[in-house]
Amino acid sequence: MNSKEQSSTPRVRLVEIQLEQAGQRIDNFLLSQLKGVPKSRIYRCLRRGEVRVNKSRVASSYRLEQGDQVRIPPLRVSHPSVKEPVAPSLLHLIESSLLYEDKHLLILNKPAGIAVHSGSSISYGVIETLRHLRPEAPFLELVHRLDRETSGCLMVAKTRSTLLALQSMQREQLIHKRYLALVKGRWPRNIGQVNLPLLKNILQSGERVVKVSATGKPAASHFHPKQLYKEATLMEITLETGRTHQIRVHAAHLGHPLGGDEKYGDPAFNKRLRNLGLRRLFLHADQLSFTPPEGKKLLKITAPLPEELSAVLKAYANKILTQQP
């Protein structure tokens, strides 16, 4: 084997976490370090203990600390020679979705169908598109995530200090997030707070599937009926925790799946909604309210309900029950 071949052979790497990297989840850190490696392969390495932090196994949710020693296994990274340019339509869509911006952060009304970041089958997500739009910005990172199918308020930090501060505020429940969802049937009046632990499974394909399980992580949601319809309820939802697919799984487990949910939903209900024009998940991150780390005044940002969701509610208008929730 010549020297060129040796230099291209993957080797174990030991990386010490610096201050500016602290606070990241280990899975996100690995995704940034191993670009080109399928996400499913990275999660498999974590589950098998091939990735170590300070010589110990860690869960994918582990948050790195300054000084941590991360063992990265020898994975072959594919580097495509040519990457497709960002579509002008995507650039315009993301640029026109801006709701708020200052020198510390920006907030977008993320369109449904757009992933927040790239993946094995996605060249550009919201964050990559933003970096393309703002090539002069030294730092742009997602503060939190929204499912690809979900629209609404999405925060992006413009400095590392803002990112760490906002993520800390999220863990301390100092950032209030409100969602709107259309669920099947009439939501029971006696169910407001839902405390059901959730267990996340990663299939070999990399797909995430979540279920209610006594062995899962604690998850708390608050459901408030906003409007009753003949066969559905418009819900206002707030979260105490931010588990994967939390709203969708909690609602489905209680027999009231979200409209348009192809993973956890009711096919017959979804079909009836498609006849009203719904072609997506009816879940919208409606509002964010918090006091920014650098400010003293409450910041409240509301993302308008997308037209495709408003149209469904208008179609239901003549079916509204006279009884209020």
C-alpha cells in the first residue's frame, strides 16, 4: 500500500471538545464531523458503543462538555465531487419566511416539507440554505428542531453564546412554545395534561418511530380544545418536554391522531381531509414567547397559519358544533 492509499484509510480519531463546541448533542457533533456517512450508520455506532466519550458509552442525547475526549471510529466518508446548487425557489422560500431577526438570533416560519438540516437523501435543509443566503455570517446554528412535516416558528442562533443560552433556557422550560393541531374526533373535556413516557426506536433505515412505553423518557403535553367540528377538534398544545414526535404520539395514543399524519394517523380520517385539500400534517408551531438572554423585554413571535391549513378550517366552517369547548 502506497502512502497516498494509507492517508485515505479511515483511522480512529480522538477529539477534545473545545468551549465553542460544548453544549452540542453527541449525535449532532458526529453528523458535523462525519459528513457523507449515513445517519443510520452514525446512530448504529452510538448504540454499539463504537463512539466513546471519556472512554465510556453515551446515549445519542448526551450533551458534550468542554474537555470531553470523543473517540470517533474509522468510518469511510464519501465526498461527492459535485453538489447540486441550492434551488432558487428554496432560497426564496426560506428568505421570505423570516419572522424576526436581531444580532443574536433569527426566527423563521419554517415551511412544511422542508427539513431543518440536510441528510443522506437531502442536500439542503433550512440551516444549509440560510448559510448560503448569509455567507458573511460567521455562525448560524439551529437552537431546536421541527419535524420535516411541521411548519412554524424555528429559532436559529447567530452566536455560540446565544445558542448555549437558549438551549439552557429550553431545558429549564423558560421558552414557551405553542402549537396548533387538528385531531380526529371530539377531544374529551377531562383530558388536559398528558403525562405518558415515550420510547424512541431507530429502524435500520434510519427512520424514527416513537411509542408510549413505561421504559421511555418522561413526556408531558397540555392539550386545550380551541374549536370543535363535526368529526375533529382544533387543538392548542403546549409542551413541558420536547421529545421526538411527542404531540403526534400522545394524541394518537389517546385515540385522537393528527390529521394528515401518515406515520401515526388514521387512514380514513386522512382520506377525508385530503378531500378537503389537506396534503400535509396538520401541525403548526404557532408561537414562541421568551425573554432573550441579552434582553429584558418579553419577545413573542407568532407564525401565521399557512394557507393550506386555513383552507381546511374554512372548509369545515359549516360543520362547526354549536357547543363550545
